[in-house]
Amino acid sequence: MKKRIIHFIILLLIIITNSYGQDPTFSQFYANSLYLSPSFAGATEEYRFGLNYRNQWPSVPGVFHTYSISFDKALTDFNSGIGVLATYDVAGSGNLSTTNIGLLYSYDFNINRQWHIRPGVNFKFYYLGLDINRLIFNSQITGSGTTPSVNPPPFNNVADVDFAASALVYNDRIWGGFTIDHLLVPKTSFYGEDASVPVKFNLYGGVQIMKKTRLRQKMQEVLSVALNFQKQESFYQTDIGLYYYKDPVIFGLWYRGIPFATSQAGDAIIGLIGIKTQQLHIGYSYDFTISNLISSTGGAHEISLIYEFNNLTLGQRNKRFRAIPCPEF
């Protein structure tokens, strides 16, 4: 009974005050590269299909699930790439859901023989929904029955449009870029109040600090360090870590948090294991919470699947495609 009352108070505060939503975060941010930055649209030999699923804090009442599906294609004759990205995020016992469906485009410029720059854009349709019949109000949890029933005022689900822009700079061993999302500041209020999704800023990059290729065995060994910083409204976080790939297995270990900026040790330590073949990439990661919520969340599970396919000959690949060196997870 006490937990239900606490949940009701939290819900009431959300309803009666202006609120600002934040985007879901993927630990395997390079396994969902179109979500990270539209500059990655078409950054594949020809075709790429991706699926991503995240289960955030399974020990907390309600659900916090995020699903993502993407498809992109390289337009090699035009130094461009196009893609489609759909994400669905559902949170809480009332199934507060956010759906985004976007069309992406990127273009690759040669700065010189070594360096490339790749700007990108994402035009999105935004939809916010809520199943109010699944919410619990105070009249449903009082034992005496004296409290009058609550009839929430009618509301309409929210639909809006949004836009993101990005740029990526890279060579054979180094990459870095930024994304600015929610530039059209889509609204998030069911009752027409002044509530919106704040602009989000991502800064990401990395370097391959070791790379070995054995052509006879067709094997590759790569060690990379990567960074992803994001800020939205007054909230910010940093992911930094290592990826080690030795064909066909990849391992990852990184830290989420900003040391010395808060009183906590950080948010999470994240471990990854994956299989990467020429066409199929499969990854699983787990977020181990190290903040003050260590005993309450149950961490987070994340699964990614990427399938790449093409019909280019080897000569066409070498001539037309310049691979971005960042890891796929």
C-alpha cells in the first residue's frame, strides 16, 4: 500500500508540473549508429539492417523498454547514404510511449587523401502516447472508500515533427563527430501546456590504438578506445571504454559517469561480448549499476543484431567504399 501511494504521488507531480523528457540511451551506441548520428547513414558497403533492444532497470516496478529497427543503404555513385530509423520507448505502468520514425541522409566529402567529413540529417515524425486506463488513482487504493473517484480529463495523444543534424570526421584510424537532436523542440504535453523535448547534444569519437591484419588467415585484431558525451537540458553523461576485437569475437568494457563531478562514483560499469562475421554482428551487454541505486535497479540488458549484405565485387568495394574505423558495438 505504501509503495502504491508513493507511485501515485510521483505520477501526480508529473501531471501537474511542467515536464521535460529525456531520450533513452543505448550502451552499444555504435551498434545503433543511426540513432547516435545520421552521419552514419549509408556508412556500409551497400545494405545494412539493424535491430536493438534495451531493458532498463528490470527490478523497478513498471517497464522501461526501448526497441529500435533501422535500414540504410550506401549510394556509392553519389558519395551518399540514405536510411530509415524507427524507435519505440515505453516507460512505467501506464505505458507512456514515445515513437520516432525518421528518414536519414548523409554525404561524404573528401578533405584530402586521408581525411573525410560526413554531414547528415534526420527528418522525424514524433508520437507520444499514454494508456490512461492502466494508471492507478487514489480512489483505487484507499481502504475506506470515502475518497471520490477520479475521472481524468480527456486528452489526445501528441504528434509532432522533429529534426536532427550531425557531422563526422574520420580517417583510417581516427573518428570524431557531433549530433544536435530535437532542433524543432517537439511538444510533449497531453493538455497543451508548455512542455517539450529539450535539444540534445552528442559528442563522440575514438581511435584504433592497435590494428593487426593477417591476410592469409583473413583474420583481424583491433583494439579501440571510444568516447560518447551527451547533454540534454541540465543532464549529461559520458561513456568511455575499450573495444577488443579478434576475429570473430569482440569484447568491450567501459565506464558511464563523470568522475569528480558528482558525489557518486558514477552510473554504471558496462560489459559487452559479441560475435562479428562478415555479414552478421550479434552483441549482448549488461550495465552494472555503481551509483546509489546499486541495490534497486537490476542493471540493464541490451541486445543488438546487425546484418550487412551487398552485391559489389571486390574491385568495386576497394574503389567506392571508405570504411569508418569505429567499432560496430
